[in-house]
Amino acid sequence: MRVLVGPLTSEGEATALLPDGRVALVSGGCPGDVAEIDLVHPSGRRPHARILSLLEPSPDRVDAPCPYFAECSGCQWQHVSPSAQLEAKTRLVAEALADVPGLEAPLLPTVASPLSYGYRNELTLTADESSGATHLGIASADGHSLVSVERCLLLPEPFRGVPRRLAGALRFLSGRHGPLGVRHVSLRVSPGTRDVEIALWTDPGAFPRRIAGKTLADAVGATSVVRVLFRSADASRRVVGFEVLAGRGVWSEAVWRRTFVVSAPSPFPANTSAAALLVDAVVAGLAPGPDDRVLDARAGAGFVTARLPERCERVVALEACRFSLANLRGNLENAGPGVEVVAGDPAHELPALGRFDLLVVSPPATGLPDATVAALAGTGARALAHIARTPASLARDAARLRDASFRITRVEPYDLYPQTANVDTLAIFERDKP
């Protein structure tokens, strides 16, 4: 059937209104396309469709530069112009907030990433050992197989060929030693420090440590090769061990004329330059004074916390993950005598930490638990900066914070992941005065 392709969705697909009134999800569609489509999964409230013939390309349609586009699930929007991507992300945030009754949220346009390609310092590849050898790749768009990626355009230019060399080294190792128990491999690179880290996420058990470390370090020029032992339960990962196979055992990234040191199980922004813009907006939005006491409630490796002592002397960094905690202490070692690192979860630790003037929180994609919202409200802070991973989690948390007397005053999405549907959002909340 012939359709006019409509807006993009948070799942990465476009939409199209069908003659029967249903809205179909159109893979590879660009808003404004006139296309002939076929319903791949015709049943249900939101059927899925594919484009059979592009009759009139949208003015916002561009040529995707990646040879794996449409086959690999890593990027969904390479065929959409940068300006249309930004507009779509602003709209997705607006729609999520509009679903919260009575919420008035001043929304700014999405802030563009300084780089559209070559922006990622991290790439995770999935391993498949069902054939006996280790096959490395990215999940296919249909989710049924892995796509072998020799070069990834999202990595900085000097490191784009590392996935190919990494895959070859793992095939060699598994050919000699049999299945390695590798579930996925995290690659971290930094043009600023020239660090390259390979992290093998494996099942616990025997492993050819020495030869694996040497082979991988030689193959990709890695400055660090580590093994993270973990068990999966209900889609979560529980790290039970960590081994250094070669090199330093940590990865470093340079930003703001400082160097952050990060271990493999500890998260860090994948788009450093865009995340730096977001953090600067956090500081500007909270406008801390020299006498303010500020809490970073999920500090991670200290990427946000490190900017706060430049404006105020009393900063508390709270973190529960033991790996991130070690990185946090090291990265804040010279931040000043008024910076305190505390281990633990906000819901449990905040009552004992006393009052704060300003708060920063970066929740997981699931959002803030009710107990954490109550603990944040109990600090008596006058303002809070909330960094949301998804529009849906922002909307949920905005409603919870509003019920805890926090009023949203500024919403600004950031395009940390160009060419994808992902959008992170900074929201500033102020405390309603009694």
C-alpha cells in the first residue's frame, strides 16, 4: 500500500497511518517519504512494515555512509538528516512529558553532539560460541544473528578497524583452546590518551589467561586487556571477579585538561565531548555558590563530580558500585579537601549525611525508586539536576519529584548518541517553598 511516512519513534522506526486507522512501524522510513510498504507482521495494534519501493524520498533523507546500515542494529537513523534527528529527539521528550498530567516543563531544543560520527569511545560486541569458535559481532536488525563488523564509523578514525582485528584474534584463540566462555567484549578507546582496552566478559571458570592477554594486546595494540567474570540473572549482570590479562588493567580518557581513569566494570560516558557539554549545563543550571553543599547521588567514576569543586568547596560523591567507587576516589584525589566520597545507595545513606543545598542524580534507565526520591526530598535541597537516560524515565521521575515538592524549571535534551534513537535529557528542578 502507498503511505506517507510520519514521525520517528523511540524504538528507531518511523510510522505510517494505514487505511484502517492503525499506525504501522516502518523500518528504514524517514519522515516525509512517500513509499509503497508491505506489512511484515500485519496483526496487532502497531503492525510492522518494510518499504518495498521509495516513491518520493523525503527532503530529510540522506545516504547512510555505513555499509552495514539496515543490517546492523547499532544505528537506526543514519538515513535521516542531522537536523531531523534533533527535531525528532526534542519531540520524543515533549511527548513523554505531555503524558504526565499537570506537568509544565519548559523544553529547549536538543543540543547537538560536536561529532556525528567518530564520537564513541566505547563499543560492545556480542560473542557467539555455538559453533565452537568465537564469533564476534553486533546484533542484526532482526535480532536473529550477529553482523560481523570490520570497521565501525562511530569509533574515532584511528580505531575503526579494531573490531576486525579483535574478532580475528578471538577466532585464533578459540581455535587453539576451544570455547572461551566469552559472552561479549567491550572495547574502549581514547584519541586523547591513546589508550585501548579490551574487556572480555566471560563465565567464571578456566581460561587461557597468559596467551589470551598477549594475543589480544598484540593484535589490537591494547594498553589493557582484562577479564570480567560475571553471572547473568533476569537480564542483569552480577560481576563476581576481575582479572588483568595484560597491560595496565585500566582505561583512561582526557577531558577538561584532566585525565579520568576507569576500570572495565565501571560505566563512563561513551560520547565524551557531548557529555562534557551536558555536565557544564548541570553546573550552570544549579549555579552553586562557594558556601553550598552539593551531592552527586550516583557519582560513577566522577565525571560530573569533578566539575563541582570549581564552583563550591563542599561536595559529596555517593556511589554504590565497588569498581566505580575505586575509580571515583582516584579521580577525585586532588579535587580539594572539601570533597568527600561515600560508599552506598542514596536511599540508605542520605538520612545520615545531613542537609544539602543542591543535588545531582543520574538514574539508570529504569528511573528513580520511590525510596530514593523520598531520601532526596529529605535533604532539604533547593534545586536538583536530573540526567535521564530515556524520555520515559524522565517523565516517570518528573511526576515523582513533583509529588515530592520539586518543580521542573528547565528541560534540555542532549544528542549523546547521533544516528540512533537514544536521547539523554537534563532537567533542572527547584524546590517549592513552603
